[in-house]
Amino acid sequence: MKEDKPSHLILTIILCLNAGIILFPSNFKFIPIVFLVFFSFYCFKKTKKMNVFYFVFASTPYFLLIVGMFYTKNITYGIKFLETEFSLLLYPLCFALLPKELLKWQVNNRLNYILGVFCFSIFIFSSCAFLYFIIFENRSLDYVIQHYNILIDKSIYPKYQIHSIYLALNVGISLIFSFFLIKKQKKYILKLLTLINILFAILLLAFLNKRMAIIALFIVFLIHVVLELKKIRIKKLTLVYYVALSAVVIIGVIFMPRYKNQNSFHEFNNIVTTINDPETSIGKRVFLYKSAFKLFLKNPLLGVGTGDANEKLSNELAILLQTKSENYNTHNQYLSYLISLGLFGFIIFICYIFYVLKISLISNEVLMFYLFVFLCLNMMSENILERESGVLIYAFFLNFFLKLNLNSDNKSIKLK
């Protein structure tokens, strides 16, 4: 299939459509995935080959949830849960059916297109939302900047609503890809457009002001600096450049006024009071984590099941706060697996996480490593695999890179 040019072109278009899935309204997001499913089965029909080991390993997070369905009481909610996370099974299946050489050709010849479409889609989606609020809702620019994280979730057309935390997640990934692209672009016009996107994404992150996305991105940036300093001779000059860039970004993010003139980083000013106040976002998470741990101690081995986790967690939270509680998730993906599937599921999920990290190191796949570290850090404060806007990006890009690197022949763990 190496010389099958129509197949290369069709797959490029399909992968680009999946990369730009944020531009599809929620009731049409299935379209790019369906295209990928049909093309994958077409390839399987021709090759009669499927990477079963890759499929089973890549689908581990989903298979664990299926196991949890065997002892859950709330079957209805459990099924809805599985529907939301179905892309964790579907994308691995598609990539398991695609020939590896076909995907290698995409990486060698069309990776810039795929990553570029994702970055461009985030730019178009976010900027069009700005224009929508200003033109059609007659909001002032200052109002939109200060309330963008609320408007994007509540005021926009329902089929395009996205929680600001998940938009920040997408913007963070866009920044990682953009820094990769600007080094690869040869044409100055493309470098300029990529630079504009980087500046826009940094400003947008400052407007959204979501702590974990910013902190995770900064940690990835520090890892990148360490790796770059190992390769560059003029270390002092490079270090000064990175420190100056970091300082500008940090100052802009920390001091950018937010909703009701409050910056989310200001909660760190009096951290003792914050963690004991369930009305703050940090405090709410602390109480949720305490409730999750209590729930885990009651069901340590197998957990409470896929469909019962959120309900029982909310009940524990209500007891802890001595008041009625809304239906919450753990706001931590690792704790979600811990209370749903106990030590059994949690240990398997952690092994899966570490093995993916090991694969990215062994294969010297820096982009995959940065992406996965960023996602894993965000999973510490959000259940990104339980929201459509989080799980689609995770499942598509991670499995795209994972298929290419799972059977790497490299034996040394070294990032280039």
C-alpha cells in the first residue's frame, strides 16, 4: 500500500478532519470518526491484518470500565458513561486495522498538515467565539476578555458549548504542536502564521486562566528547556532566552484580571484558608479527594463499579459537608479509576500510563512524550477521559502516535 497515492490522500483528509473535530457541532462529531472507521475496514479488507496486541493495550482504559459494569448497580448511567468514552475503544480499533507503513507515510509527509489543522481549528473556534460575543451579543471587548471562560460554556450555541477547562486543554495542546511546527516550517509565511497562533494561544490561555493547563504546559516547557540545553553549545544565552520568555508568560497569566476581577491563581495567596473552603475551586477538589479516599477505603479491591462512582462520591461529599450535594465526579482521572475499579483497576491504569511514557521514551518520540505528559498532568485535576471534548483529543492523537511507536526496536531510553 506504499505506492497507493489515493489511499494516502484519503487518509490525510480523514486524519485532518479528526484533528479539526472541534469545528463540528456536538451532534456531528461522529462524522470524521465514521470516515476513519470505514477507511480502516477498507484497509483491513485488503491486507487481512490487524495489530491485536496494540488494540488490546491501547483500549485498556475502556476495557477496565467494561469490567466495572459487571458489578455496578446503576446500569443506565454506566452505559451512558461507556457511550461518552467510546472513542477510547473506537480509535484504537481503527489504528489497529490501518497498515503501519501507511501511517508512517502520513508522519513523514503529512504530519505538519494534521497538526496544523488542529492548531488552525482551535484558532478559528476561539476567535469566532470572540466575534460572536462582540457582534451578535453586543458585548464589549473588555467584557468578553474577562468573562470568556463563562461565555464559552453558557452563552454560545449549545452544540458548540465547551467547558473552559477543556478549551484550555485544547489550547495547551495547540501550543505544544505550534512550537513543534514552527521549527519544521520552511516557508516564512507559514512560520509567521504559526507564530501568530502561538501568541494568540498564549493570550487565550491567560484569558481562560485555568491553572492546571497553564501549570502542565509550564512543566512541559521546563522539560523541553532541559532537553534543549543538553544539545546547544551556547547554554547561557539559551537559558537567558527561555527564562525571559517564561517570566513574560508567567507575569501575564498571573496578573490578568478574570471573572469578577478575580484571578484563579489568587487562591494560592492564602492556601490554608482556600483548601478548607469548599466554595473555592481548590477547596472543592480537596473535599472531593477526601470523599473519594473514604469511598475507596469502603471498597478497596474492586471499587463501586463504573455506573455508581459519581453518585456514591456525591453522597460521601454530602456527608462530609453535612449538606446536600450536587452530582460530582472526582475531578481527578486517577481517583476516578480508584473508586470505580478499586486497586485492581487503578494499578492496571497506572501501569498503562507508565508503559505509554516508556514507549515514548524508547522510541525517541519527543512530541508524543510532551503530549502525554501534558495530558497526564491535566488528569490530576480533571476527568478528561469522561468528557467528549477531552476524550476525543486524547484518543485520537495518543493512539495515532502510539500505533507508530508501540513496537519500537530502539532499546535505549533517550530523548532526542
